[in-house]
Amino acid sequence: MIAFPNAKINLGLNVLDKRADGFHNIDTVFFPVDLCDILEIIKTDDSKTSFNSSGLMIPGDPETNLCMQAYYLLKDKFSLPNVKIHLHKIIPMGAGLGGGSSDAAFTLKLLNNLFDLKINNSDLLKLASILGSDCVFFILNEPVAAVERGDRFKKTTLDLSGYQVVIVVPDIHVNTAFAYSKITPQKNKSLSSNIIEEEHIKDWKSKLVNDFEDPIFSIYPELKNIKSALYKFGATYASMSGSGSAVYGLFKHPVDLSSNFKDYFYWSSRI
């Protein structure tokens, strides 16, 4: 059984305060995009479950990969048999695109279908929250305003139909914990979710803010230069996604900027 775990971008991101559990309360809008990994899970008679990957190199022990964590989470609850998991990695890591979280969420959904576990969406959301805050979003996989840890959602009227999204990722990996260490939370601010609901996209440039940009741009000015270039080429709105290092632009009219960003990972699609 095969699935295509997709990426997301953040439209604005406000870090409001630090929680008692060590996480942060945030306000952002998650928007799914069609940049995808390829995930295959098959039943096996092998003596143990295995995980292997191709495409982009995934650092760390395969046994601790989020896909394996998702498998073991369900194995403990449903006594799953062994499987083979293969992940072809396309979504850049450490880029704020949520690729690892998406892989984990889609592993839950694939296993649910493969073994006919009949887990409803409500319970899938609870299971995904154990794996990580962003994992929850990819269960529903639709535009939402995300609050608290980014795992509680509100509906949004946002419609970007007809826009083209361009994603540019340099060879920079931004550690999420490190990025949060550079943030000073502020509660008294205009919230991203409100701005997106109330303002036209043409006004986002001056009003919609990702709090990670200033500290991360000061460390990696290359990211700031990419954002400036996207505006130069006509983006209606451009921003870093999440804690970086992906930078995206939203364009009203079709563009092909692949030659302008030939030294970077480049991806583009109409919404």
C-alpha cells in the first residue's frame, strides 16, 4: 500500500508564551501543499519489522524514525504483524515543511487501512498527538488556524485557489529547539489567524509575520536574501515556513524561477 505524505507551509507564525509542559503556545495557519514524499508499507513474513529509505538521506537510527514510532504505537495497541516500510524522501528536512510529521501521520493512516483497524479520525488525532504536534495536522490535512502547541485547530475561510506557490530551500538545516531558544514570546500582538481572516493577501506583506524570521535571518542571511528575491520576482507574499529553512512565495500569475534558484532545492505548483 502506497501513500504520498505531503508538506505544509506556515502562513504567519506567532510564538505567544511558554507552556508549563515546556512547549510553546503559538498562532499560525497551516496550509497543505503538494510537495510529497512516497511511503510504502507492505505485509511481510520476516521475523521483524524493517524500515529503509531512498532519496534524501535521513540522519539518525532508522529504528527511531517517526514512521517506526508510528508503527510501534499501533503495534502496542492492536498487536500488528510485522511490515516492511519504505520511504522515498523528497521533502527537505529541517526546513519547516513538516515532512517528518507528515510521514508519521500517513504511516498511521496507511496502517489503519492496511489492517482494517477501523480507527476513526478523532482517535487518529489523539494517536498523532503522541508522535508530535505537527503530526496532528496531517491527519485532516486541510487549511486550518492552529493554536496552543499547534495541535488544536480552528476553521479558516482562507482560499488560495489560483495562486502559485514557489518553495526554495538552501542547504541549511534549522533545528527547531535551537530556533525556539532565539525567540522572546509575546502575547500582545496581532495574531496571524486573525490577519489572514480579515486582510486581503496583498496586505499580508506589511502585516503577516513569522516570529522566527528576525532571529533566524540574523544567523542565516541567505534566507533573508531568498525572501527578498521572491518579492523582486513578483510574489504577492513571501515568508519563511515554520522555523525554517524553507522560504516560499505566493504568486498570482505563473512564474518559472527554477533558473534563478538553480543552486537550491526548488519546487513550485499551482494551488
